[in-house]
Amino acid sequence: MLYSPINYQGNKSRIVDHLLAVLPQNVTSIHEIFCGSAVFSFASNVHNLFLNDINTHITDVVRYFQNNEADDIIDQADAIIAQYGLTNTFYEGKEPYPEKKHEGLSRYNKEAFNRLRNDYNTDKDIAKLFVLLIYGFNHYLRFNAKDEFNVPVGKVDFVKTLRDKTREYCQATKNREITITNYDFRRDELYRDVETSAIYYFDPPYLITQAPYNLFWTEKEEIDLLHIIDALNDSGYRFILSNVVESNGKHNDLLDRWMQQYNVKHIYRQYLNANYRKKNLGHADEVIITNF
Ligand SMILES: C[S@@+](CC[C@H](N)C(=O)[O-])C[C@H]1O[C@@H](n2cnc3c(N)ncnc32)[C@H](O)[C@@H]1O
């Protein structure tokens, strides 16, 4: 199991052990086309990683971990936390900050968080972005059309578990050969001059679930992707695709029909769907599709 401290939406920590279980031993490189925080690649012991994501902000964060030691990342975060007067209950304890129900630490941090967010949107300092991801609502990484980070304050601060995850995730980026690109998944360069001992890993936005990056994912993108994967299969490449065929009563018929030609591992999951009015049990059918 590998967790990242930024808990990027759609990251594969929850199913990473299932993914590692299908990863063949003799793979010489992983080409992760929708890498996000690249939890699967970093959880593997494969040395050569080719990480691609259209979103430069998430790959900047990955690079920040790759190029820095965990102690320095944590020290820099603590310095920014102190500079802006954010809570730091790891050192201060929780007593000074009695929490009202559902609010967590948000009311203590709101003003300082907004100042930090304004400053980050001016200077785009990556260490500040890391602190914003820790203190931001649900650790979301979201920018508006003007390329401004626009997530509101969240409920937690830099607690021990997030410090531990920072160390663990940072360590996982070390001693690797990593190439990062920011292409659309259809770019030829991603599929050129790749040895057949490599493996492709695809974890695209999902047609039937919600995340900020899913907004731009339509049936057209889905069909283009499935064509690319079929072509890789025809050329003798191995691939892994993770996706969701059923979630919250929605079904991805297109994917369901297409995946019948390959090997499919189902991971069924139940989760509590809670809103202010009612609570009900949702279920999801997450799939890992391979051609080997
Ligand atoms: C489900 S997330 C991947 C999460 C990742 N597996 C992890 O562990 O964090 C899907 C990713 O696809 C990226 N994406 C969306 N559209 C894309 C496109 N057209 N080309 C390349 N990447 C894209 C998003 O920015 C997002 O990071």
C-alpha cells in the first residue's frame, strides 16, 4: 500500500495492491499515461518510469517530491505554516483549537489559508502549493480558468499521518529514472520508440464518476483511448487499464462491451453515500483490465 500526502482525487492507493498483483515481473518500464500522483508506478519496483499527465500542476508536485528530501519538504512546510499562522497541532496539540462539529480546524485557518492562497497565486511557489494541498478542502488540486488555485480551506492540518505519508511517498520517488511529460494522451510521442518489454498503464478520468478533471472527458475521449489501447495490443504491447463500469447506479456500457475481449478483474466496493437528507449504501464495480 502506498499513500500520497496530497491524496490526489482518483489516486490508486485503495486498489494499488490489486494492480501490483497483476504487474508482470519482467517489465522494464512503466508508461503511465494519466499519471496524476502516479501511486501505482511509485508503489512498483520498476526503475524506469515514464509519467504523463495533461495537468502540469500535478506533475510539478510529483517533481517537487522527486527533487527534494522528505525532511526538507516537511521543514519548508512547517516554516510556511508558522509564517502564515496556520494551526500546527502536531506541535501545538489540539487543546488550543476546540472543534465545533463538522468544522474541524477550518475556522482557525480560513484567514491565513486565504492569504497563503493569494500569495501562491502571485508567485506560484511549489512549497506553498504543497501546504495549500494539505490544508485545502479534501486536499483538492483545482485551478480556475485564470490558472488560480481556488480550493477553500479544509478541516485538517499537517498531522502525523500526513507527515508519515510525505516521507513514504517521497522515498518512493527516489532511485528511479523518471521522465515526465504533459501531453494529451493521444500524442504520438507517448507511443513512439517504446520497447515491447515495457507496460502501459492507463487510469483515465472516468465517464461515470465525478472529479474536476472528468468534466473534459466525454465519449469521444473514451473511444479514442480504447482505439489506442487496441492498437497497442495489436502491436504486441502489454497494458493495464483501471476504470469503473458501475457507480452510483450509472453503468458504462461502452467500456463494458469493449472489455469483454480482454482479461477483467472486478473489485466490488460498497460505500456510504451520505448527504444532509439521507444516507444510503452505494456500490461501485471497479475493474482492472489487462491483455496478458
Ligand atoms: C484518475 S486520475 C489519475 C490518478 C492517478 N492514477 C493517481 O494515482 O493519482 C486521471 C488523470 O488524467 C488526467 N487527464 C485528463 N485528461 C487528460 C488527457 N486528455 N490527456 C492526459 N491526461 C489527462 C487528469 O489530469 C488526471 O490527473
